[in-house]
Amino acid sequence: MRRKLVAGNWKMHGSLEANARLLGSLTSGNAGSGNAACAVLVPFPYLAQTQTLLKGSACRWGAQNLGEHPSGAYTGEVAGAMLAEFGCTYVTVGHSERRALYHEDDATVARKAVAARKAGLTPIVCLGETLAEREAGQTEAVVERQLEAVLNVAGVQAIAESVVAYEPVWAIGTGKTASPEQAQEVHAFLRELLARRDAKVAAEVSILYGGSVKGANAESLFAMPDVDGGLVGGASLVAEEFLTIWRAADRLAS
Ligand code: PEP
């Protein structure tokens, strides 16, 4: 059975003081019976603090990006092995902000997923369509292209050791959430694409939904059969909201 996962994407937010409060709430807040996994994805400079404060707790941590090379003359880049040294479990690749603002294409995302696996990290492979693409009826074609790009470079076995996150771009940070049915439709489609390569991988890989997940809508989204939890941006910065989302996942996983 797939384990539910709630991952908080802090984006470029935080400070040592604010993080200490937020991480403290995550370790002290009762987030259920441990059926659902939890993680926070923090800016690089806060990895050491996060590792110190979350070590031994039920919540794991990770980063939001990594360089595609293992080391070398790549000024400003951070290698997967460096993230592993700070105890990271996860790293997002292909977040729509990286694709749109930093021009990361499908091939780059695929190489980053491979680099993450080589460093022993679990990549959270993000994909999703823009509003214009949805309105043009291209949702399936877009997510298929994005997923196939990773499958073709990394192979289906690498996906077995990854997490997929469907994040419709029009729902990220907009307060507009996909309905549970809209999310389910795309998640089922992604699973079907994976099943064409390997039925076992398709059945076992976790597919998260991301896009304005809140305490108030988490349960209805996570209750859908192919939605295995959430990638949460804004709401992950508010301890009570994030704990509510984690508890919703935990109840459904029990
Ligand atoms: C995200 O950052 O991946 C995200 C889904 O953000 P939000 O929850 O704020 O829409």
C-alpha cells in the first residue's frame, strides 16, 4: 500500500527565528499516529538548523533544488551529495517556478532527477499544466510530455524510488485549488502512463497533489484514490495549517 506523504515547500521564506518556532511546532504538535509521512523542503542555508531541530522526529526534510552535476566548477550550484550530508530525504525537481523563472526544461528536470537518485535522495518530480494549456485541452499532453521526459532518461525503476507531484500551475499560490475530481483525473492518467511501462511501479509510486492545499480542503483531495498526499506551499509556513493537513493525511492512511 502507498504511504501518504505531506511535504511542505517553504520556497524562499524563513529566518532562523521563524524556522525555530515552526519546526518546534511540528515536533511538538500531535500529528496523528504516524501513518502519513511528513517533510519540509527548506532553503539551503537552513538545512543544518532543520536537521538539528527535526532529527529523531516524525518529520523529514529536504531541499527545493539541486545541481545536475556531482561536483565541479558550477558556481552557485549545490550537489545532491551535499544535501545528503545534511540528512535530506527529499528534493523537488521541476517545480513550475524553476521551469518558468529559471528556464529549466524537461531534459534538465530529468537530469536533476537522476542526480538526486545517484545521491540517494528521493526526488519529488513536479509536473503540471498552465491555465492556458488546460483551457486548450492540453493537460494530458503536457503532463505526459513532462513525465515521459523523466522516464526516458531516468527509467521507470528510478520513478519507483521517486515521488511524483501533480501541481497545476494555475493552482499554485493562487488560492484556486483543483477540485478533488480534477486532481483524481490527472493522477489516474499519470498512473496509467506509468502502468504502460511497469504495473508494479504504477501501483506503488506516490503521486502528490499540489496547488493551494489548505487545512480546509486537504481531506477531500487526499481521499481520492490516486491522490497520495500533498505538496504544500503557503500553508506549510503556518504551523497549525500544516499540522491540520498532516493529520488529514494521517487519518486517511490509517
Ligand atoms: C508549491 O509551492 O508547490 C505550492 C503548491 O504552493 P501553494 O500550496 O501555496 O499553492
